[in-house]
Amino acid sequence: MIKTEQGKLIMEVDAKDGTKVTLRPAEKDDAFDIITNVEDIIQEGKYIQKEKVRTIEEEQSFIQEMIEQDNMYTAVVIDNQVMGIARLVRGELKMKRHTALFRTWLGKEAQGKGLGNSIMDYTLQWGKIHRLHKICLTVFESNKVAKRLYEKFGFVTEGIQKEQVYIDGEFDNEIFMAYFYN
């Protein structure tokens, strides 16, 4: 169920294992949970384009900056703890404000619960409310589950950068995808 409270988009869902999950705008108080849970993802280093965890202060500043710039920074909350995030960062230039770059990650405890659909529903709804024209993202070609999810939601491939990343001793292509609102 998606609702708005005081102008904030909030979604409450049951994960496929019955876990209660809330997607809501991130708050500065979420910084500790965010940096703690992203650390494991960074250590794995496979599907996240980040190599270093922010400090609590840096994360709080980033959250505040996202709010001030009318960007989406969504907390995926399970048992009152932020277990993942989704972001839409709008183009900084006036000529690009109609676009946004999508990024997401889920901590280990939130993975495998079927939350990708809910995150995409939330994201596309936020983009519609905020009058976006286009959402862009990149996905590694080896991340077949994510690529299928994006395609299911109407994202199309715009281009491929061959052998763009080198992970675990192998090159991988980076696929540029986009969703267009009509």
C-alpha cells in the first residue's frame, strides 16, 4: 500500500516471507543503520559502485543534501532498522532536472525477500509525483536478476560499455538503461 503523509511517500508491504517492510524517505537518524548495512555490500564488492563507507556525519549531511535538492532517498525498513536504500538523484543542471539516476542496495537480511518489485513501484511512483521524464540506471551484465527486474518495469537498454568493470578477476559490461514516462 502506497500513501502520502505530510507530503512524504510511504509504502508498507509484506515481503514474500511475510516480513513487514516499510519504504519511506530516509532521515538523518537513519545514518548509522545505512553505513552499517552498506559495509557488508561494499566488502562483497560485486554489484555496488562504492568502495568506502561514509562516516555518520557524512551520511547525515548527504541525507540532508538529498532532501534539500528534491531527490529521492528511500529507506527500506525492517524491524525498525534500515536494511537497504533506493535513490533517485536528479540532474543538477536545469536542462537535466527532468532526469534522475537510480541507485539501490539491500543488506543481506533484506535480500531474497522479493523487495525489488516494491522498490521499483515506489521509485516509479516518486518519479511520477515529482514530474520526472526519464530515470536512468546502470547494471552490470552479469547481474541478470536485476536486469530482468528493470526490463519487467519497462526500462530499455540505451547502451553498453564493454569490459567497463573488473571484478573478481573478470571483466564485466556495464549496461545503461532508462525508463521513460509518457
